[in-house]
Amino acid sequence: MKRKSKKKQSEPMHPDHSSEIIRVRRIIGQLEGVEKMIVARRYCPQILQQVKAATSAMNALKMEILKKHLNECLNDSASSGNYSKLLEQVLEIVQTQIRDK
């Protein structure tokens, strides 16, 4: 007899991020390229340019996930009228992203 997995009722449905897999794979390829450049002892500015490209790709990925979160996940909190939870979540996201820099 199979058991049904129990999901907390208060836990919201999370958005589908499968479209970001292509970005992730591209970033992995960029980082592998950086590794090859380092092993090949390429000119430092060339390596730095590739690191910058990978960093930009990571930032774009982060922004896409953040947009989905704001549009879908936090929208649920707003529609339920739970504005204090919404504000708490937004502030937490902002704080963690500021610390990254």
C-alpha cells in the first residue's frame, strides 16, 4: 500500500523553475571554461572576462527566480491579507541579497 506524502497545508505551492535549468547548465559550462582557462594558464584579463560573464549569468538567474517568487509566492500572502508575513518575507530577501555584495 502506497502512502500519500503529506504536505503542510500552510506551505504554499512553489513556482516551477524548470525553465531556469537551461541557464544553470549554461553557467556550469561557463565555469568549466574558466577552469580550462586557468589550467591552460591563459592571460588573466581573459579569465576575468569569463568570470564576469558567469557572474552576470548568475545574477540574471537570481533575478528570474526572485521575480517568480515575488509574483507567485508573495502574491499568495498578499491575497490572503497577511501583510505582516509578506513584509517579513520581502525584508528577509532584501537583507540576504544585500549581504551577497
